[in-house]
Amino acid sequence: MFDSHKVVWLVPLLCIATVLLVGAERAAPPPSIDETIDLLFAAQTFDQVAISPDGKQVAWVQSLPGKDQEPTSDSAIYFATMDQPSSPHRRITAGNGRSAQAEHDIAWAPDSKQVAFLSDRIKSSQLQLYVAKVAGKLPRKLTNLTGFLAVPQWSPDGKALAFLFTENAPRAAGPLEPMTPASGVIEEHVYKQRLAVVDLSTGKVRQVSPADLYVYEYDWSPDGASFAMIAAHGAGDANWYKAQLYTLSIGSGETKSIYQPPLQIAVPRWSPDGSRIACIAGLMSDEGQIGGDVFVVPATGGEARNITPKMKASASWLSWLPSSNQILFAEHIDGASGIAKVDPSSENIVPIWTGPEHLSSEGGGFTFSMARDEKASAVIRQSFQDPPEVWAGPVGSWQQVTRVNQNLHPNWGEAKSIHWNHDGRLIQGWLLYPSHYDPNRRYPMVVSVHGGPASAVRSSWPKTFFDLAVLSSQGYFVLFPNPRGSFGQGEAFTRANVKDFGYGDLADILAGVDEVARTLPVDQQRLGIGGWSYGGYMTMWTVTQTSRFHAAVAGAGIANWQSYFGENDIDQWLIPYFGATVYDDPAVYARSSPITFIKNVKTPTLILVGDRDGECPVPQSYEFWHALKTLGVKNQFVVYANEGHRIAQPEHRRDTLKRTLEWFNQYLQ
């Protein structure tokens, strides 16, 4: 009963058997769409890596094979010794290996003899905190709580464990999760994520942070008497954007705000002598997607000092180096990953390692762990050509620990980091060539716009969630631009699209298209564009501004910033970008809204969204679809049931990929 102008409610696809493609001859036909998608789902993924404080062991969280799941929903914890990293790995678990078991959030004890972790062994989706002795005894369950637990950390003396706890939470914390459906009288009910501590000798749990604060991140003080916390009053998802840096005395309960930043902050870390707290501050559009400058704040309060003010990169993680009181940090740098250190006194930055790859977990966050002696470290490494694996050793001289994906080989083409100049800025992006590239042929090209906008594309193995890299296997160039607003070129670059959504950033992207077409055999009559979240918005925006693209896929986009302000679950993120609420300056929101220019659209557009998306709610996609339907523009609209901003169910992820590939093939091949 539904045609191409109607809403399509998903009918799950039958999944075919996994096929691992190990290469093909030049003259061979491209792999089928299903074969390419199966290759993505064949990869085992990693969510965390942690090296023991003494540097002798490394542990990691790994997805279980053949489950089509993310590591946090169906996962196991494994160990290896640093002196024999390739020997058989040992699993530590609280359960019996049942398929639905989730075990993650590793935390080493200070003495390196025990490890804490979270497991839902007793009840599916209800995590509890466990402690296991590395020697091999059965883990001990420490908690019996109802709600959401996350991020355990040992006290410096090893006698207690802290963790984040949201009592009676109906879902996992974070705006990417499916929103709880509302009905009846609508009132804001805030589930507070608080800081809790469990005493290992007695098992007693107490919530130590104030009941009116939502705690996002924390760190123990070196003496174990206090915490540094990033926290905010009000609803958790929205108010991260105006969170402050607090200290909390465990003994007295006194909570003190020591830094109220103008923008967002993340990764609080106490200095070894307890006198200062470092953090990352800058313009960030999504909690967990971290980028900015490194700041240092006196632990008693006072001026926050930017110690990387002219850095042409974006810090994404940090830790103090006890031996020198310098700060080690990871960075987005020109589309690559980097590790550097900075002296807080001189502000001198010393690069340590840079590579054209992504040191990240399945969730996209930076994953790095350093031993106490500052010599041994562990990372998760991946690139367009190499699937994720755990590596360990001195920084930049890591040795491979896992080989769970060694039989996987890309069926997509070569990736190159490219640059182009526009509007006085040097713009970077990644270009993925068609598989079996022949310079004598002409190829279609699709532009993949990343989410954020405060994020960046780095070289990484394609994900199962809406990754347009798979188009390369079907004979496409794929351009992944990092336009203004992205991480990797410094804070001025990240802030360059403030009050200018869709204008300068689109111009940067189009300049990149021109540069690729100038130097490579791209058929400009077969151009496409697609993206998710901010990339979905940019797709909707682009087709209202130019007719250069002949097919588009808008995932979880934003059609109308004015109506969006009152619909989404994280409205505070808009203030730093637009300068005011929509009620105070509606014109600045209308100026960047695709719906304002909707009558210009001619491009066939596929629209995808989850029905419980709180970041980019489904009415935004409905609004865009309704306009295209009314104007007679070719379209298809798919709403995925029980999904949030990040599509999670494997059958839905497969469907987004397959529909996207088929849509571009229909209009560009």
C-alpha cells in the first residue's frame, strides 16, 4: 500500500551467511551489496583496552564472534601478559558465557592484582559491579542495585571503588539511546546520575554526590579524600552543554564549583600533587565526542588557564605524567591521530607520535592506557585498510596483541588524505578510491558528511552503522571532508561555523568536490551526498542550495531549526552555535533551515531515522519528507522502530546500509 512517496515501516531483512572476502582479481565483478555488508559485520570489535599499573598485563573488552552486536551489548573481557602477548588469551567473566551477556568497563586495582568490571550475569541489561583476582579465582559481586552503572574507578589505596549510578533509570544514560516514550500528563522527570562509592570490605554502597547534580565524569584526588567532577543541575542529556567543574569532599560532602566554562568541558584529571585539575575545554556538539584545548585549574578554584592556546589540533584525552608533572594528551590532528605532551608551566608542546589511523573503540571515543612507569601503553588501532586490534608496548612502538580479525581484508579501494584551500583555510579530507581503480574510467562519487559538527573523520575500518565507505566496493569514489566546524585544526577552526550553519561548511565541501573532480576521473553528472545527524542536516541543506548532486541520503537530519529547538532532548547544545534561543533570535535559526529553501529541491532523497531519536527527533524527517512529497520530488522515507539516534539493532543497521547502497546505485550507476 506504500509507494515511493509514503512512509515505509521496516520489515526486517533476512541475513545471509557471513562471507569473508579475501580479495579479487582486477577483472572480477564487484562484490554484491550483501557480501560487502557481511564483511563489515564479520569484524569483531573492541570497546576498551586497559594496561595494568605495573605494565605487566593488558585487558580489553571484545565483542563475541558471530553476534552482530556492539561490544557493550554482547561482550567478553580478555587478558594477555606483556611478556607473552601472543600466547592464548585468558577470559575473566562473572557468568557462564551465555550469548546475551554484557561485560565491560574494566578498572585495574592499584596493586595490579585485581580488576573490577561490570556484568549483567544475573539479569540481562541490569549491570552489577564485580571484582576478580587476576590469579584466577571466581569474581566477587559487590553490588545489588537497580539502575544504570558505569565507569568504575579504584580509590588510590585500593580499599573502595567509585562508579556512576543512575538509580531506577529506565534506560542507559546518554542522548544516543532510544528515548522513553511519553504519555499522559507530560512532566520532566530527571533521573540523576550520581557518584557512588562501595567499600570493598563491607560491600556498603553510598551515593556521595548531591542529589540535585547530574555527574558526567569524575576523578579521584591523589589522597583519596576528594573527587573532581564534571556535573550540572537539571536533565542530564541537555545540560552537559553547561556543565561545570566541581570538587567534592568525601568526608564532609562539601561540593564546590571551581570552574564555570564558557563552552563544554570533559576529561577531568587531578595532578599528582593534588594542587591542580586538568580538563579539555572547547566547542563540542556531542557528549563523548571530545575535542578542544587543554586547561589547568587550581583545585581550590581560581583562574582556568589554557595551556595549548595556539595548538592546530584538538585534544581528545589526557593524563598527568607523574615523573615530570607534564600532561600527556591525545589529539585529532589534520585528519590523523596523535599523542603529545605539554608542560603546564612553559606551555611547550612536544609531539610523541602521529599516525594516519584511528586509535579508537567501537563507540568512536579515544582508547589509550598508560602504565605507571610511563613506558608501557595499550591502544586499539584501526584504519581503512586494517580492522581493529589491540596493540601494546611503548608509545609508537606497539606490538600486536590480538589477531581476531586477521582473516578480514577490505574489498574497498585505497584511502588517501587530501587537502584543498578555500576561503583562506586549508581543508583536509579522506578520499576512498573505487575498488580496482582504473584511471581510464570515469566513476561516480558520493560525499559522506560526518556528524557533529564538532567531530572529524579519521582513517578507520568501516562500521556497521551507516558507513558510506562501503560504496567504494561498488565502484564509487567516496569523499569524507572535514570542513570548518570539525576537530583537528584548532579551536578557531572548530568555531568557524558558529551562527553560520550550512554556509561556510558547505562551501568548504563543494571546494573539495571541485578539487577531486579537477584531478581525478569523477563523473560530475553522477554525484551523491549523504550523512547522519549533522551529516543528515547537511544533506537536507545541500539539496536546497545546489542541484549538483543527483542522489541524497539524509539520516536523522534536521529540516527546521526553529521547530527543532522545541522538539529535541538536548536543546542546550544550540546556544553556543546560534548565540541565543530560538525565542530570542528566530531569524538566525530560519537562515540555516533547509525548510526555508525547500522549493529549490530537485534531488531524489532517501530519508532514514529512528522513531525514538531524542537528538534529531523523527518529526524533523517527517517535515522534510512531507515537503518533498508535496513538491513531487522523488523520495523514500524509512522509520526504524524502537531505535534512538544511533541505530543499534543489527537487522536495522543492515537495512540502512542496503537501502543506501541501492538508492545511490539506482540514481548514479
